[in-house]
Amino acid sequence: MSYRTPRKRTAMVKEARNALLAGRRVVLTTHLNADGDGAGSEAAVASWLRGNGTEVWIINPTPFPDGFRFLMENQDWIVPAGSRRARQICDSADLAVVLDTGEVPRIGRVRDLIRDIPTVVVDHHPPGEQSIGGISFRDPQACATGELVYDLVQASNGPWNDYVAQGIYTAIMTDTGSFRFTNSTPDCHEIAAEMIERGVNPEATWTRVYGAAPLRKFKILRHALATLDSDPELGITWMTVPTEVYKELDATPEDLEGMVDIPRSVDGTRVGVLFRLASTGEIKLSFRSNGPVDVNALARKFGGGGHVKASGAMVAGPLDRAIEEVLEVTRKAVRRQLEKGSECHSRQ
């Protein structure tokens, strides 16, 4: 294998690795509604540190996704954030590790639990205005946080086991859209190849993550498709998850995984948006870009963030007003990008 940790990360890897291996009682967390990168990175780090004799627990601001529990060696490592046990664990922990986000609002109620614990942040998102303090191992050039986790484990010479490899592979696979997005670099393919050599089954992993959705997901999709709408002139397409259907089917955020790719996939779309009502009463926004429009910058206008081509945010309701306001800001962003493109073309 020819992959080597980029030189610019070397010092950060060493500092973060030393801090993690020095911890004896460690709490891991990630962002609200953990995705494959957040959950996979947690599973890999938990198994790696446990292999080094460290006591590790996962305490997330929202429940650990059922669809990614196959990544966990021991379900007892997952502790609900609102439980008395979570408070007891955090009171006795000597290190907190925040994975796949570096923003205070994105870790929700876990922030209060780990406020007084030394912290390491491992993340591949562009930095925001409310960064979590502590030791920072961040690189937006990494394809996924799972790539940075690989750097940590590799720099420590393991120990490797099936769960470490499976977590890293799943993190990279999901955040690259099964290796089809522009962040699918040669490095990420080389790391994925090594995880396969270490025993990961690509077909079985894809099936566990994407090929076994509950029936309610498709029932929700059937109703959501009826709301599909677009602005063909600007190339903006959006879809809404009907609140009553979501509640009636007792759905979870996991059931909506990948649904924003439907408006994104409509021919001529520059920006796709998915709207849904969150449990807080706010409106959850998911943005996807097919071109040069920076939806990370767009999401930050609403207090959110993420990647240049995939981001999210929360806004106040009601739903109709939120849709109107978000689409207005999105139209302005697309127009600015189109004007910028015209200016560049006229200079050529």
C-alpha cells in the first residue's frame, strides 16, 4: 500500500494519538443524528482504545443509529446522554473525544456533560464560528473523519481488529457516497482497500447500510415524492417529508438517510434541499450541491454547516415560512454563483 499520512497532519496525528492513548477513561461523542462517518468513527476508535486497555463509552446527543449497531463490538459501550450513568461516566472521565464535528451546537446536550473534561476533536469539516476547544486534529481535505481515525490507528501500530477495520471502512464508504462523490480520493480508495485486506466484506457492508431499509422508509418516500418541486430556471429542487406521515409511521432520522439525493438527482438541479420537522419543533434542512454552489456557506447562514457539497441546518418553523425563507436565500446564492461564472467567462 502506498498511502502515507500527509505531512501536514503528522504533528496533529502525534498529538492526538498521544492524548488518546494516555486516557484511561474516555468518552466518545459525535454530532446530532449520527451518520455513517460519525458512527463508524466512534465504533473504530472505541474498539481500538479498548484493545489498548482503555475504558471507553459512547455518549451521543441523540440515540446511536440502530442501522449502525452492527459496527459495535459491545452494545453496553453505548450510554444514553440523558441517563444518570452518562453523568457518572463523564464525571469520572479523563478525556472526551469529539468525532466528525468540531462545533458546539452540533453536540447538543453532550456539551454540558463534557464541558470540564480535556477534549480532542477529530474532524474533517471546515471550521465554524463556535469551535469546540481542546486538542485539534482537523483536516477538511480528508475524505471522511474515518480517514483521520485510520491515521491515528496506523500511527499507533493498532491494535487492529475486525471492528476497527469495519468502522473505518463504513465511515469512508458512507461519506463518499459509496465512493462516487468528489471527495473519493486515491487515498480513500487505498485505505478502503487495506480494510478489505483486513477482512471487511464490501458487499455485506453495503447491504447492511443501504440494502435493508424498513418498509416505513418507502412509505414515507411515497408521500414525500408528492411534494417534490423545483425552480427550473435556477436549478433548485426541493422535497418535504410530511410531518403527519413521519409521526404516524413512528419514523426515525435514519429512515430519511439519503432521501435528499432525490431532489439532488433531478436533471438540471444545482442545489437540492430536503425539509422535515424535527422533534424540537424546528425545521431540519439538508442541502446538496451538484456544482460550484457552496452549500456549506449556505447552511451557515442558518446556523448550520457541513461540507461544500453536503450540509445541513435547523431553522424555526412553521414549515411553510421556513421553506419560503430558505428558498429565497438559496436563490440568491445560486444567482451569485451564476453571475460569478458569467464574469469569469467574460474575462476569458
